Amino acid sequence: MDFVEYRGFDAVALAALLRRREVTPRELLEIALARAEEVQPRLGAITVWDLEFAERRLQALPQTAPFAGVPFLLKDLYAFLEGTRFTNGSRLTRDLRADFTSTLFTRVLRAGFVPFAKTNAPEFGENVVTEPLLHGPCRNPWNGDFSPGGSSGGAAAAVAAGVVPLAHATDGGGSIRIPASHCGLVGLKPSRARVPIGPVVVEAWSGLATGLALARSLRDLALFLDAVHGPEPGDFYACPPPRGPFAAALARPPAQLRIGLLLEPAVAVAVEPAVRHAVLAIARLLEQMGHIVEETRFPLDGERFAEAFLTVVATNSASELDYWSTRTGRPLDEEHLERGTLALLEMGRRRSGVEFLRALQTVQAAARLFGRLFARFDLLLSPVCAKPPPRIGEIDQNDRDVSRYLARTRPYVCFTSLHNASGCPALALPAGQSPEGLPIGIMLAAPLGEEERLFALGAELERELRWFQRTPPEPAGSEEAAQATE
């Protein structure tokens, strides 16, 4: 198998080839490694190579697992895989090694994946682009002058470039869905507590953050979620269990759905014409499929919510940074942290316990508001971001003007962060293009625990739009470009 053939398969298809012994795990790993090494100089998607772990993994694969032998990448953010290095994208934690394996990664290994590297992420995941000082910028495979988004930018760039068919990602304010939108991928932020985050902590960012993956096909996401979901001992609460396998929902066309169309964010951010056009095109397509689409608005005070959300993130960040400073023995200063991170640290330290609790209650109130909205609608349709992908350097976490840095992130989280607050599942799907030819995604959101509804409708759109066939252009003169024209 060569790379061109490899890229034509999703993870489910690669696993089927492995089960039929038409290809070996080592062959797939070698292809993935060669592709990663080829694109790394122009994309900057990889931060840490885990080749020794991958080699050991090949010797002890669970043969009956659903993804046995499929190459995989972990996001370099709290990537606790015992014995392997992680950096969190920060000079503060640049040389740490995990002394345990997180529950999610235990399930990833049980599913048969072969992790061989970690992907670029902004410092502590606190940006909508991926340009940490420690590792340098990650670039969009569709156009290297632009960002793949953040914070799962390295994962998105690697998947879009064909290194692996799907990769681990996390989402605390849009960090799965933003890169999915910018890179022409599918990305699901699952319901709160659907995917485990233990065994040490019970909540990330006070319940705002969770993890899953970015992929090129919905069936990869669905089967991945089947492999990793479910509660673990010590959880505060559990997500409503699914009615059956998530993968089975892909084959069940939904009955007529009432879909709420959200074209304007709850804050004063303008939605660019190309984004609006992409969302309206999907709305028309859904109506042609027989669904009812009705425009609505977010039922909350967006500015108050945004301030409260920032307070929750900042106070969590301050606590985490104090922990990492103690663990590494390094001070929290400009030698070890970027200016945006330091600003969040100071903001978090200034907030009293009472202020934090009030902010958390404001954020949590979004769940009640969305509950009432979902009493009227089966699903919600909106942009992922109000703007297409930004250029490299446009949103700088090390900007001396921190207020400018924070303001420039708003168009990219004004839709996504609401679903982190509500805990509802939200799915980013490819839809359109920017004037520069970059992907633009749309977002579908469902009530808590209703990922199956998203997979069912998403599969209808996938069959119609066939986004798996769309891949970024190869640079002129590359080996793959030459093969593609033979």
C-alpha cells in the first residue's frame, strides 16, 4: 500500500483491511510516519514523537479490538500516556513525562489504536489558533498562510493532511469544532460526562471541557465514541446512556426534524457573508430533505455570559498553573508563559470565591435556557465560527496588548462556547469555502445525551455532500502530487 491508497481509507476501512490481513499494522505505521515526517516541515503539526511506545504497542496489540493496528495521534495537552513526554504547548511544562495513563487513553489502547506522536496545541489550550512559542505555529494544509484553528490545530492539520484518518482532540470552548471547520473535517464535542476524563480529576474547566476526536468520516467518530464512552468510578454524574451503538445511528434516517436556525451570535460579533452563505445553503438542503427549519435566536444575555465564561476559564487556569509551577519548580513569568496565559492567571487570581461561584452559576444557567430551546426544536443549526480561518499571526497569545488578543478570539468562540456551557453535544461538519478557498463548517447541536440524533442527520448530509472525497491540494512538486497525476 502506498500513501495515495492509504489516504483513500478511513479508520474503519483500515481496520477491516487489517482484520483480513491485507495489510499489517507495521505497514500502516510506516506510511503514517513517512507522511508525518514529510508534512511536518511545512505544517508543524507534531510536537512529540512516541516511536518507542509505538514499537512496544505493535508487539502487544489486542487482536479483536475494533481499531486494532490503526495509527493514531494524541493531542499534546494533558496527554497522560504513561512513560511518554507531554508539553501542554508551554515552556513551563516542556519536559514532563506522564506517570499514569488517563482513562480515555486506556480505552483508546483497548480499542487497538497505535499512538506514535502528539500534536501541536496552543499553550494550555487557551487559544483559537495553534501558535505556541515553544513549538511554533501549526499551519492549515489547505493554505499554509492560514491557521488550522485551535486548540486542536495540530490534530486537525494532521488528519486533513492524511497522516492519520482520525486523531484525539479536546474541546473546552470550541477546540474540536473550530479546527474541524477550518480544515474540512468532522468533529464532535460530546455531551458532558459522555467521555471519561479521570482517573484523577472529575471535571475539566468546571465541566466545560471534554475530549473525543477529529476525523474525515462520521462513521470513524461514531465507532470511536462507541469504544471510549461511558462512566468511570468516582464520577460526579453520568450522561444519559445511548439507546444502542452510536455507529448504528448512521444507518437510521431521522424522521422529520424541527431545526432551529441560529444565524446571529449572542454577542456583538458580525457573521461574515461566506459563513452565512454556507449555513443558509445547509438550511435549504435540510428543507429539501423534508425537515422544518425555522430561524430563532439565543435566549441569553451574551455579554454577561461571555464575561462569566472567561472568569470560569481564568480561575481554573490559575489553579492549574499554580499546580504546574509547583510540580516543575519553575516560576510563572514571561520566561515560562505567554502573555495571554499570564493575563488569565492574573485574572483568575483576582477573582474571589464568591465571584467565581456567581460566574459558574451564570454559565450553568445556559443549560436551563438551552433546555427550553430544545423543547421547541429537535436540533439547532448555526455557524461554527463567525469568520473563516484567520491568518497565521493574526491572533497572538503572546500579544503585548492582551485585550486585543482576547477580542480577536471572540468571532471563533461566540457560537461554540455556548454548547460547552450547556453540556449539549455539538457536531461540526464541512459545508462551504471562504473566498481564499479555505473550508467553512456548520454546527448541529442536540439536547444532552442525543449524539445519536446528530449522527443520524449528519449521515444524511455526508451522503449528500461527500466531503470525504475533498482533500487539501498537495504542494507542487511533491511525491504525492506526482503520483496523483500519473
